[in-house]
Amino acid sequence: MARAATTTAVTLLSWWALLFALYLVCVSTVSPAEFAVGGGAALLGAVAAEAVRRAERPPAGGARRLGGAGAAFPAALAGETVRLAAAVVRTLRGRPDTGREVTVRLEPGAGPALAAALLSASPGACVIDIQEAGEDAGEPGAGALLTVHLLDAAPSPVEAALPGRRER
């Protein structure tokens, strides 16, 4: 409990200081009224940022299980950039690529947030949904399901290195 309170306080103070400093840089003269308005507005922004952090805080665990996928990222970036350029050329010539949607089941213990970030950072894939596998199947600890939109059917080096398998 004390750790959560400390995290909240540090987050609020950091956002407030950043937003207030930005306000002071943008205002031409700093009168007491402008000082108070800027401080209040920065506090509102800090509270909003903390609310978003609490609502959208994905668990970032499982990084050790994703080392191979991180190492495969540079090769995926290079290869998928070439495939994306080819898809753009095909589209400009009147043969559009629609891509495809697949589901990747991660093994338990693999961090779905980090896996999604690695997949989505490359030009050939975009994670559009993350679900705990047990939500649908009633299987606790079954890992996570990533719904991924792919440029083409070939698995990228990042997807191949993920601890899991493609389902469809």
C-alpha cells in the first residue's frame, strides 16, 4: 500500500512539475494570477495523467521469456520494411494487399504487453487485441491471446521467436 502511494505521489509531482515548467516557458509574463492559474492547470493535468496510468497500466512482466523476440527485432524490421514497400508498390499498381488476421497464443509467463509492443513496432504486424486465454476457454494460467493483423502470411522473425504459437 505504501509503495502504491509513493508511486502515485511521484507520478503526480513529476507530471505537475513538467506541465508547470512547460506553462512557464510558454507564458510571456508571470504575474501572481498567472502563476496560480498555471499551477492549477498543471495539477489538473497531473491528476489526469495519473488516472490514465492507473487505468491503462499493462503488466510488463515476462521480459526474460521475450529475449529471443527482442533479438530478432532488427532482422524483422529490415525484412518487413522491404515487404511493406513491395505491398505499397502492388497497391499503387492496382493489386491491393488486405493482409490477414491471426491469433497468437503466448505461453504462460510471457509478458503480453511487451510481446505486443515488439510485434507492433515492426512494419508488418499490428496487435489489435490482447486477451487472457482463460477468459474464453475457462483455463486459468493458459497464457494470453494476441490478435495480430499481419501484412502477409509469413511469420516474422519476432513472431517466430515469441514463446507461443500461431492458432489461425
